[in-house]
Amino acid sequence: DVKVTQSSRYLVKRTGEKVFLECVQDMDHENMFWYRQDPGLGLRLIYFSYDVKMKEKGDIPEGYSVSREKKERFSLILESASTNQTSMYLCASSSGGYGNQPQHFGDGTRLSIL
Amino acid sequence: AQKITQTQPGMFVQEKEAVTLDCTYDTSDQSYGLFWYKQPSSGEMIFLIYQGSYDEQNATEGRYSLNFQKARKSANLVISASQLGDSAMYFCAVFTYGGSNYKLTFGKGTLLTVNP
């Protein structure tokens, strides 16, 4: 079974802090994704990566950056956290190809910015 | 840009009955894929079923089947013999192919409640 592990289930940070959300997958997947999920808005893509050191902006990249130094790890960085970044963050991975492979998700991180 | 519409914010079904969750999509691409995911209250997203735009047969996975009507751009999820554990949020998503920039676009979800 594919395992996608997010470092924290719950996280509380303060406005202005630099926040790191870590995601690790154990299936040698090429593709990794970061989403945020808000009530009534569904899932929205923040950033994704096709390969090590590669990254692409999703629909809502403002205020975020990412890092992928190793194939199995994809980090989401909130450069200066703000209260409107309070949300559920979901990491996912999938194998390569043309995208007909399902994305496998971690359990999510509920981030609160005070 | 892709758009997914799930018109039912909430649905109720009696245990052991079948239920259909609606999904329509809007894409100009000829090649695309459709996914359904389930999200229980615990939060994890669970992949249920996939349908490719060129697949001639409707996809089935156990109690899940996809009623794919390409001309109507509709991909409804049918759950047969509902179980209490099916109570969850269900998301439809469309994937489109396009060079190096592909992505999955999700609908806003339908909350399914299975009553005993």
C-alpha cells in the first residue's frame, strides 16, 4: 500500500512565523502535490512537483513556496504565516505517466494561525 | 480551465439502498480522466474509482460504479447497497492532459449520510 505521511496532524503557529509542512511518500512516486481544503471550496492546488527540484504553481501559490530536494519528500513553506492561511493542508503523490494514476493522500495537517 | 459541479451539497440514503451522487464537468480537452474520492470525518482522502474519457465501458470497483455520459459531460457515482461506513464527503475530480502542466481539479463535494 502507498503510504503518504504528513509530519503533523495538528499545528498551531503565530502570525508572521515561517512554517514548514513536511510530506514523505514511500512508493517512489514522481509526482507530489500540496492542496489546501476549506469548507465550501473543496480542494485547491497550491503547488506540485514532477521531479526532484522541479516545481509548478497551482491555483493558489501566493504566500507559499515548496522544496523538493529528494524524490520522497515535498515540503510546503509558509514564508510569513497569516490568519487567512488557517486551513487543512493535504499532501498527495502519484506515479508518473499521463495522470490516469490516482493520487494518494496523506491524513492532512490542520494548521491554525493565531 | 476545468470546472467541476457537484449540485448536491448533502444526500441521505437508507442503509442497503443504492445512491447516485451527481457530477458534471466542463473541459475543452478531448483527453481527460475522472476520479472519485471519499473523505470520511477522519480527514483522509481515499481513491474510489477512475474513468478515462476514451473508456467505452463504465468503470466499476466493487460496490462503486461510474455512470459516464460523455456527451452530457456527466460522471455520476453510484454506490450500491449502502453501508453505514459509506457516510462521508465525496469529491469528483477531473484530470486533463496538457504538456507539462497537468492537474486535478476537484468539485466542492457532496456529504453523504447513510441512515440505519
